[in-house]
Amino acid sequence: MKAHIHITLKQGVLDPQGKAIGRALDHLGFSGVNEVRQGKFIELELTESDRETAMSQADEMCRKLLANTVIENYRIDLVD
Amino acid sequence: MKAHIHITLKQGVLDPQGKAIGRALDHLGFSGVNEVRQGKFIELELTESDRETAMSQADEMCRKLLANTVIENYRIDLVD
Amino acid sequence: MKAGVIVFPGSNSDRDVAVAIERVCGRRPQMIWHGDHDLPDLDLVILPGGFAYGDYLRAGAMAARSPIVDAVKKHAARGGLTLGICNGFQMLTEMGLLPGALLRNRDLHFICRDVDLRVENTNSAFTRDFAANPQVRINMSHHDGNYVASDSDIAALEAENRVVFRYVDRDGTPQYDTAPNGSTRGIAGILNRGGNVLGLMPHPERLFENALGGSGGRPMFTSLMNHFAHA
Amino acid sequence: MSADTAAQSTHEIEITPELIAEHGLTPDEYDRVVAALGRAPNITELGIYSVMWSEHCSYKSSRVHLKKLPTKAPWVIQGPGENAGVVGIGDGQAAIFKMESHNHPSYIEPYQGAATGVGGILRDVFTMGARPIANMNALRFGAPEHPKSRHLIAGVVAGIGGYGNCVGVPTVGGETNFDARYNGNILVNAMTVGLADTDKIFYSAAAGIGNPVVYVGSKTGRDGIHGATMASAEFSKDTEEKRPTVQVGDPFTEKLLIEACLELMASDAIVAIQDMGAAGLTSSSVEMASKGGVGIELDLDNVPARETAMTAYEMMLSESQERMLMVLKPGREGFAKAIFDKWELDFAVIGKITQTGNLTLTHQGAIVADIPLGSLTDDAPAYHRPYIIPKPSGNGPAADDLDPGKVSGGLKGALTALIGSPHLASRRWIWDQYDHTVMGDSIGRPGGDAAVVRVHGTKKAIAITTDVTPRYCEADPVEGGKQAVAEAYRNLCAVGAKPLAITDCLNFGNPERSDVMGQFVGCVEGMAEACSALMFPVVSGNVSLYNETNGVAILPTPAVGAIGLIAESAHRATIGFQAEDEVIILIGGFSAHLPQSLYARHLFENEDGPPPPVDLDAELRNGTFVREEIASGHLTNVHDISDGGLIVAIAEMAMAGGLGAVLTLPDDTPLHAILFGEGQARYLCAVPRAKADGLIEAAQAKGIEAMPIGHTAGSTISVNADTRWDLSELKRLHESWFPDYMAG
Ligand SMILES: Nc1ncnc2c1ncn2[C@@H]1O[C@H](COP(=O)(O)OP(=O)(O)O)[C@@H](O)[C@H]1O
Ligand SMILES: [Mg+2]
């Protein structure tokens, strides 16, 4: 089973990368971009085949390592 | 309109971040993880409301800046 | 030798390389703003080290889309010498002037230390003066120096003697799999096919005189100077 | 504008006792607010008082004692009270430096906390017109085996590197300690040194009625609101849950801000300038206006905001990073704006200087705060908190109580255990992650007694060190305070620098406890005594109190950051042995003082007794001698003796030089006491045989104890022919602890 994890900065937390990307897009002549936020996308290949167990494993991994929950949110999607 | 962009390393390209995460997970005692790949998740807030135009804009942004197509693939999803 | 250093927002070794060139070659390079569209008449264009645009998104990515870049590409296409150090090397790959890409160091840490390099090709304008002593110690200082390229690109680089700098052990053993940053085949610096565009991760300008703890990087600057003196 | 309008114009948030307490104000303090205003404050005003009267901004517990520190010397240009201290280094040049703590934020989010700590201290220095040339970091972590330590170390080191490397200022040194007393309160103290011309130094006192007040840098978001009050509150179990909005650093913007500010500073457009540090817009505007004896009026509608619907309260208390406030000469706004536009930074005129003596804020057409400035600064509370200075307990262990026979491997095992312990193992794992070579002037890199950075384009160099031995301060605050200053002095002398001045970061627990307050007072008094005796004044600093968790205070940690001047950078000393068969000379005599040594504490878990006494006359005499010998070119290999004692210092010299030593030591005192005693004011040096007698005679002529104790040789260290250590084995232990631990 695969877990697809999106890690994004919490609302209100400064995103220096997103800000700089936004400016660079502007310089390249892309005018219609209001906001850019950059996050992470992590794909895990799990041996676990039970969805519930896989989900709770992935959740623990996010809390313990993958996400910095002080400033980041995470979302887990399981894909077979 | 929002564009959600996933940027992932091409198959076969070494992923130091993914590897390091894999090692760290292992270390933390998460045993059932076969492979980890880390990519980027970029959210763009576009003023454009026409889907087709928005898609072609986002595609151009990916090719010109957001992705390095030598090593990376990208996928764009439009979200209203 | 008329050298120019491109200054990007976030460049931080622009002054250092200019100082090294002035001290070794006697003439201070011109500093050129990334927002300009034209280059003055130059023998050598340098893309310096640093964190242009914070290295946000990908190291060198945004800088490689600066207004000045078209002029740099034209200069290189004409055969003009172009040197990218550290962040500059990353930019050269992002511009497509050199193959491959530089990923995060294997252990994900930034690494600043003096490393041993073997100059594998002492036939370029950048490296002739290394011929007498092709193993040197210079400083590396980067977060993204883990060179990757397709198998065919790597094969071509090796076959055409375009791997110019390679990480080696003290005794000269190549670090094919053990470079501190994980770089493929221990690659520290490469040349383009034309032999006029060089990118390398370590900083020759940080060890160019003994007061700094070594002068392993100095021959690069004397090579360039002599190249133009003899031209 | 009357006070009543200010009071009425807010969103009618009722000021309850709970709200007052949440803002960290006592009922008494609240009464003082009401008295100062002549009415009740509104929420914005309450917020402003709360941050300005917080321990962090007001120094209310420490102020009365900080006055004891000497701050003057002929070379001091600016002492405490400005953003950073300034000392002259000749030729019309000045070194500007300061150290600051970012302890609590680094515990909550180690990467961003440490990173923004570096950003903040850089701004304190370049706001005075200096180009930053070096960063240092003094770190204290919990016990290595504590479950959080690894994560905190990894995050803090990555954060310091992430920020400093990106802005392109070399991080050239620091110190790192581990102790269980920091388990719940790590210390992250960052220091920056910059260079400026003495006629181009910028101060923060606002002047010129009507002059524009300008905001530059990043936009304001809801970052770290209440960070300043958080930095003054004791941690409790639920702090980790509350997790205030953490500030995220943007080193790229900081780099642009440095370049833009220095570019503007080359002109004469600036009247006053100050960074927005803790308590952001509030403290910067209040301090600038009150120092200038003027009033200030801000229109918050013009503050560049990152988020929508920000209230006046939020804008005034936000701790968004990479922002500065300046007062410009009238008519120079356009000129200044062009520079910030070029660097793509925000620039906004947000107010003007007035003659009211008040801080007046308008937002959406209404006056939202109107406060007499004096009540926020000079008239802020100052407490004479009760204190008891702890005294050392008894004489501590005698040499016989600490018999090396009880250590596994005996005398030999004692050194290998210490050199590979967390306390003495190499910190290479840390400094490897810091760009310490950028700017091309780092000639004394991490690993020496003091870092040495050339003054660009001159023969001069600045030496920099940070020091304190918290276990000494715990055992005897007064001696510990002296020792911190003395060790900094010694580390500078050991590279050949003339010690100039210090900055400090006084990290302690809860000052409302008389024993903790006693530690603070004792350390400050000890420091003051040492600073006076050594002509080594304090020119800047910072106090961080309430470093405790669930009632357990940190070790008293008055970190000292110090700089010295090397006149000829070619004449300096390094710690590694340089050649075979050089005579090793001990300056300052043998010591057998084992109580509070690493030997006693680490190998015997004995924490009793007094720390080694500090003889300030000897420090001055020996230090001056060593530095003058280096300056005149006679000495190039020196190391001071500190943690671990004589044999550890020898081992460090041997490992750094890749060359062993043969030592002959007296047998009238227990050898382990001579090897591991931590007596102060001592140095080791090695010189060619032909120079040895001359050096010893020169020392003795000045009343300094100096004697040969052996010579450099081979690849082992031996003592009196019966104890021998293999250098490569020592080196392996010394180098492997940190990477192995972090990988574990
Ligand atoms: N956090 C750190 N960052 C950079 N360098 C460090 C750090 N901690 C220690 N060092 C370096 O390690 C060396 C040894 O430190 P320390 O034992 O504190 O020295 P000393 O006893 O001379 O004060 C010094 O050169 C110091 O600068
Ligand atoms: Mg020392």
C-alpha cells in the first residue's frame, strides 16, 4: 500500500520560499498569480496491507518525523 | 482558481531526502517502509478563471521555473 | 584578463572571488548586476557562490532565469570562458549549459570543510597550472553538491575527460562512492564539450593564499591569467 | 487627541483581571499602568505595556545589578544601551558586537528558533552601520541520553547553519555543553561581530520633529505574537501544547536587508535606525522615540501587512522577522525608497516624529493608543528582588577521594574517557555544518582557543571567543562569574589578541526565587570584578531569566562573548603542535585543584566543593605576557588550560598538530591531580629548543611561573615514562563521539 502525504505550512506561517517563487514568477512575466505556498509531497511504500493499520502507522510517522507540527499540517491519502 | 502542483523526481533519479527519511523512519522503529520519495507540493492561487487558460499558464510556469525537467516530473490539478 | 562577476540577490562569495582574482591576477573583476541585460566586453564570466534567491525552490533555479542569463548564454555560445563556483555551478546546470543537476548532500547536512581533489584534466584554460601538482586541497561549503546525471551523460563526461575535479582520499584514491556529499563518481567539477564552461562545487577562492590555510585553489586563477596572457 | 478617544476607540475588549494576568502583569503593575495613563488602558495599550514591561524588554529584575558592570575603557565608543556595543580598533575602524539569547523559541521549534536567533543578532549589529563579519554560537543542551536532546541539537545546529550560511556570514566558533539541568530549557545564545568606520556608526535615538518614520524589510504577519512575554515566562507542561505562532526566518530577505541598509547608510539620509526585535514595532518605536526624548506617531494603516484584518494589537506585538524602523531626514524618502525597491524590499512611511513625548497610534481613522513614552521605559518597574548568594559546600573531595584506581583503565582510562565524553569530544560535527570560510578572512577557524577573522584589506584581525563554565557558577557564583570573564580573556590572549571588551548573555532561572536571584547577583558581581581587573569592559548584552521547567532551573549560565585585536595577523598562535622536539612550557604553574573539575564530576559524579579560585592578577600578568610574546613573533603555538586540566590541553595540542609529547611531571603531588586539576590562569606553549630558556627567563623576570614539562615527539603522549596514550586512538575517541551520538 502507498501513502501519499502532503505537508503544508499552517495558515499564517510565513513561507519564504513561496514568497520568493511568487516574485520570480512575476519577473518571468506571469502576472496572474496571487499567492504561492510551497509544501512537501512524500510518497511512502508500505508493506502493511490493512488500511486502518497503514493509516495509523503513517499518522505516527508524520507526527514523529515527517511533519513539524509546530508549523506544519499534514494530510495522508492511502493509495492501493 | 487554484493550481495544485506535484513535483516529483523522475524514476531512477537518486533521492537523498527520501533515502534519509527512510533511514530515519527505520531508526525510529518503523519497519514496514519499503521506499520513500520526497517531492514538492506547490499551491498557486491564480486570477485566471478559465480552466484551459489556467492549465496552460500553470504548465508554462512548471516548464519555465517550477520543475527542473531534467530530473523532475510535474502534475497539475486545478481546483476551484 | 577582463573578468566579470555576476551579482545575484543572495550571492555571498561574489566579493571573495573578485578579491582572489585581483590578488592573484592583478586586476579587479567588474561586478555585474543580475538585472542587467548586457555584458560588457569580458574574457571570463563568473557565476559566484552563495544562496541566490535563498536557494529557494531549487539551488540556482531562480537565478538561472535572471535577465542577465541570455547574455551569459551568448557569451558561452561564442566560446567565452564561463566559470560557475558552487551556487554558480548549480546555476549552470539549471541554465542547461552543463548537464545533470546538483541535489541535496547525501546526509542532508550542509558541509564546510577542506577536501582533497584530483584535477583530472589539466588541459583546460581553467586548469593548466594544476598539471605540476594535480592533487589539491580546497574548501567545500555547500548544501546541494550531490551531482547526478543520466548514465549516458556520466559516461560521456568520463569518456571525454570532462570530469575535471574529483573528490579523492588523502592518498589520492578516488571517492567514486564515498564523496562527502554523495556525488556520483566523486564528481566535484565538470566541463562542457566546448571546454569553455566549467562548474565546480568547491571554492578555489577560499584557499588561494597560505594565510587562509592553503593555496590549493590558486592555480585556477593563474591558469586563467596565463591563458589570456598567452592568447 | 485625548486619552478618552484612545480608550474608546478599540473593539471594546473588556480588561479583566484574567486578561491582565495573561499579559504577565501583576495587579500592582496594572495599577501603575492606570496611574501612568490616568485611565484604564485599552487592549492595544495593555499589550504594549505587557511587552515593554516584560522581563525581556524592561530588565526589571536585573537592571539594578547590571549597573555594577564596568562599561568604560579608552577604546570603548559605545557601551550598553544601544543595539550593540562599539569599540575602536584603530585606523578609524570599529568592531560592533553583541550576543543574544533565543532559548525558549529554540526549545519549541529548534530549527526556526535558532535560525531567527541568528537573524535577530545580525540585525542588532548591522543596524548600527556595521557589516557583519562573523557569527558565534554558545549552546547548552540537556543530557545526551535525554530523549529530546538529539532532535534539539540537530534542529538548532541546522537552523544556525541554515540562516548564517545563507546570509553569507561565517560562523567561526562557539561552545557546546551538555547537562541534565538543561533538559527542559536549552540555551541558544548567538553572537555577531561586525565592522564599521567610526564616523559611520548609526544610533537609535530619534530626532527632528516632523521627520518621517519609515518601515523597511518584510511584511508584518501574526508571527510570534507574545514572543517577548513568552521569553519571560517559566515553562510548564502545557507550554508545549500552547505553541504560540512560531516565527519563521527568511535569511534570503535578511541578506537583501543587510545590503540595502548598508547601501542607504553610505548616504546621509538616516537620522536613526533600529531593528524590530522582540516586541517588534512596539519596542523599536518606543525605544527610538524615548531615547531621543521626542514623541512618535504611527499610522498603522500604512504598515505593510502580510495577512488581512490585522488589528492594531497584532501589528504592534507581531514579531515578524527581517524588519527595521528608521527615521529619515525630511525629503530623503524617495532616495531611500529607490534603494529598497532595487532590493525588492517593502518600504513604507508609517509615521512621524512629534514633540508630544507620547506614542500615538492611529488605525482606520481612530486613535488606538496614546501612551506617555516615559512610562514604558524609564518608569517601567524595577525590582530589588531578595537574594541569597549560594556558597560552595565545604572543601570538596581530596585528591585521595578521587583515586584513578577506581576508574576503569586507571589514569590512562581517565583521559580516554574524558576526551571521548560529550563534555570534551570534538565539536566538528557542529562546525562542519556552518560555513566558516565565506568572506575569505577566517584565518583562525573553529577548533582553536579563539576564532580569528581578518579585518578585510588590513593586517589586523579580530579574535572572538565565547566562554562560561556553568558548573563553576553553580558551585560558587562569584568565582564562576570571574572565571567566565577570565577564560574569555585567556582564550583571546592564547591566540595573541589584546582583549578589548565583552558582551554577555546572562541565562538564569526564576529571579523570584532568592537562590536563583543570588546566583544572578553573584555571577554579575564576579564578572564585574574580573572586568575591572582585566580592563575588559562590558559593552552590550542580554538577560534571559525564567529558564526553568517544572521548578528545575538551568545551571547559572552567564555566557561571555569577547573580542580582541591582533595588530599583525601574521603574528598569532594556534593550538596544534608544530614541530618535533619542541620544548613544552607550562606558564602559570601546576595545579592540583580537583573539586568541580570534569575529572571529579564526570568520572566520579562528585559535584562538591569550590571551583578553582580565580587570581585576577595572575590572569592579567600571564595573559599579557603570552600575548606580547606572540605579538613579537616569539610564540606561535599556545593553548590555554581549561576544562579537563593540563593533560587534556596537551592532548588537544597533540591531536590538532598530529604530533605527540613526552612529559616529565613532578611526583611530589598525586599525578592525577596535576593532570586533571583545573587551576586557572595557565597556558601551555611549545617552542624550538633554542628559544626555550629565553622564554622562561622572560617570564620569570615578570614574576611568572614558567617551566619546561617535556617536549613534542612521535605519535604518543607519555607521562613519566609509565603512562602512555596512542595519539590516533585519542583522536578516534575525540572525533567519533559526536557523529556516533547523532547517528544513534
Ligand atoms: N557550537 C559551536 N559552534 C562552532 N564551534 C564550536 C561550537 N562549540 C564549540 N566550538 C569550537 O570548539 C572548540 C572547543 O571549544 P571549547 O572547548 O569551548 O574551547 P575553550 O575551552 O578554548 O573555550 C572551539 O574552537 C570552539 O569555537
Ligand atoms: Mg581555550
